[in-house]
Amino acid sequence: MTSPLTTSATEGRWTPRLWGTLLVLCAAMFLDALDVSMVGVALPSIGSELDLSTSTLQWIVSGYILGYGGLLLLGGRTADLLGRRQVFLVALGVFALASLLGGLVDSGPLLIASRFIKGLSAAFTAPAGLSIITTTFAEGPLRNRALSIYTTCAATGFSMGLVLSGLLTEASWRLTMLLPAPIALIALFAGLKLLPHSEREKDHNGYDIPGAVIGTASMLLLVFSVVEAPESGWASARTLLSFLAVAVLLTVFVRIEQRSAGPLVRLGVLRSGDQLRAQLGAMTLFGSYVGFQFLVTLYMQSLLGWSALHTALAFLPAGAIVALSATKMGAIVDRFGTQRLIAVGFVLMIVGYALFLRVSLDPGYATLILPSMVLIGGAFALIFPSLNIQATNGVDDHEQGMVSGLLNTSVQVGGAIFLAVVTAVVAANSSGGSSPQAVLDSYRPGLMVVTAIAFVGLLISLPGLRTRRSPESLVVVKSVQGVRSGQGEAVQAQSTQEEAGAERVAVRD
């Protein structure tokens, strides 16, 4: 039976409860981004009050990344097997408690532990929340609209976090840790009333315990190795052995998934060109942007002497463009398809990064920085919702959590890997002295790498344009009882509408 909530989404009627469900899920996405952006500005104050070294401070950020990136695959599959609603609400409650703990502790190790727990909980809320949307809203215009709003909340949360962190840190860094707690609790209580009940997957072939253990271990070790490589040296024996161990674990994981009756990740899903391009596109999108933000933040604060708030406001136009475009992106995707928007978005991103290569010690905000931020914001508005739509279209309900976990893993691992690469390039070119101009010159190769990563993202998207049929060429006819069941068939446009409960959805991708 289709729930009333799902039926209303299928028939195009967005009831107050349906809007409430989407807002709860958006709140969790918003919190994830808010938390990441707020902590960076607070690090100097944390280190001063708790007497932490620079290497220890790094783990306040890296601890979150480790928990988040390392457990996303497990989080996505857990949502499919144990129920999306249950997993989402439990993880959101843990996130609230960890936020409270992080704002009250007086010990560096305890603070890092709270950050790891928050990353761990986000690894369960992110794929569970995305899969709730994709199983509630029918594939097509309705889902595209919902996903465009949902994914926009990440950029909005990140932008607001930058501004709020500058304001809250002036009072106390603890406020940056505590702020997510009440928001998470409000979302939790609202979710208990609004989120649709989801059944556990009944027809699965057992639990892939070996795959879960090896897969989680390989992701944790990969993120840990990437985070530690700049500190210990990319060519050091420790780093090389660590990456060798990752390769061995991933090889074992693939063999387990190929033989398992109920795999943690069904590797066959990556045979789809659209799916593979979505995963690689997510890696290059976030990898390039995280590296860009890292360098530009250092440039503005260390070389230009801007305050944290001034820096946050400089980034704000990019986030504002993404937020303002949220309600329109669904219709734009319906009209042009995900592949075209992704390709155009990467072109805008490349131009935005390339413009910043002209940066100097006396830049004009209106003539240099603002145009780059506008182009990058426009690129994100086009690419990020399109990637989510492309990754989840055509996937059966019982695998939505798995695919959502894969996409979020691509985001986190891509960000961690490419940030480490950019950092290494800057370090390798920083032997020209400590003068402001020398430091700026060391940043430029890193910006070139960022631009190159975005160019790779564009190249990845191009095959989809060549093989793409026109958006109007296919029509999917599904019964309301069988929406998202995987039983709908592609038929010609002249199919009769007299079939009971039939729904026609133009397949854009």
C-alpha cells in the first residue's frame, strides 16, 4: 500500500505535512553544513582556551571528516535494512547530544571525540534523509523540485555558518558547538510526527557483516591516510604503507561484494554511465571547491588581513545565489536535463577559478573576487541538485539508501583527497620566502590545481551529452500503487491514460 504522504507527492499535491517532512530533512542537511563551516573560524579561540597544539586542533576538523566519510556506506545500507525513518531519527538525536557535549567539555580529546560522534551520526542522517525524499516524491518533476530545495540547504547552511561563526566566536567558541543542539532537537521532535513510517527491507539476503566491517575499515583508513599525509609526508614509509593497506582492504571489499548474496554495495549499480558520472562529478565538484575555499580563506585572512566576518561576507554571494535559485532548479532540470546543467555548471566553475588566478595583494573586490564568487555560486546551483537527481533516478526504493551513501561518500572522500593534494602542491612551492608576495606565489599553483580538477569534472560530464536522447523521447507510465517499485515500463507517448492510477513522467535523465 502507498502511504497517504507518498500518494499526495505522487499526485502533485504538496500538503502541509509533506512540506513539513521536507523541512525536517532540510534541517538535518542544513545542520551538517552549518557545523562544518562554523568550527573552522573558532579554532584559534579553542586552541587558546584549551591549550591545544596546531596538530591537535587539526583533529577537531579531521575527526568529523573521519566519522562522516568513513561510515557513509554503512549508514546508507543501514537505512535500507533497518528503516529510513528510524535510522534518521536515532542519528539526529545522537547529533544533538554530541553537539551539547562538544560545547561543555574542557578537554581536547573529549572535544575531538564529540566531533567524531557528530560525523558518525551525520553519516547516517545524510543518506537516510536523501533516501526518504527519493522514496516519498515520485521520480520526475516532483522529486526534482524537492531535491533542488533539499540540496540548496547545504549551501545555505554553509554560508550562514561562516557568518554566524564570526559573530558567535566573539562571545565564546562554545556557542558555535552548542548552536546545532537545539535546532537538531526541534527537527527531531518534528520528525517524530511528520516523517513517513518506512518498513525494513524484508526480502534481503541477510546482512553483509564482512562487507560492512571491511568497507567501513577501508573508508576510515582512506580518510585517515589522506588527512595525515601532509603532516607525515606523502613519500614517507608510513603514508605509503597506509595507502597500500587501503588498496588491500578495498580489493578484499570488492571481492566480498561480488560474492555476497546481500552486498553492502551492489557494484553493478556503477555500470550505469549516469551513476558513475554522478559519483565522479561529486568528487571533482567538492574536491575543487574545498581546495579553493581553503586557499582563498588563507589569502583573505593571512595576506589581506581581513577578519573572519569580512571573509565570510566575501563568500556570501556564492551561497546566496544557490539559496535563491532553490525553488527554480527543479523546473530548470525538467527543461534541460541533468547532463546539460552539469556540463554548463563546470564551465562556469572553471571560469570562476581561472579568474581568481589574477589575484594580487591589492585586489578589487568588485572586479575580481565578486565575479568569481558569482560564477562559482551559479555553478553550484546548477551542478549539485543535478548530481543528486542523476544519482537517484532509476534506482529501486530498496537501494536508495545505498546510492545516497555512495554519493555522500564521493563528496567527502573527494573533498578530503583533493584538499590534501592542493595543500601538498602549495607546500612544495612555498620555499620562496615568507614575504606576502612569496606566499601568494605559492598559492597560485594550488589554484591551478583547483582549476584543473574542475576541468576534469567537465570532461567526465561530456560523454553524457553525446549519448543523451532528447528529454521528450521517453515517457514512463507507472501506477500509483507501483510508484518507485521498479515495475514501471518505458512506453510510447501514445499510451492510453485510462489505465487505473497511471502517472506519466517525462524522463529527463
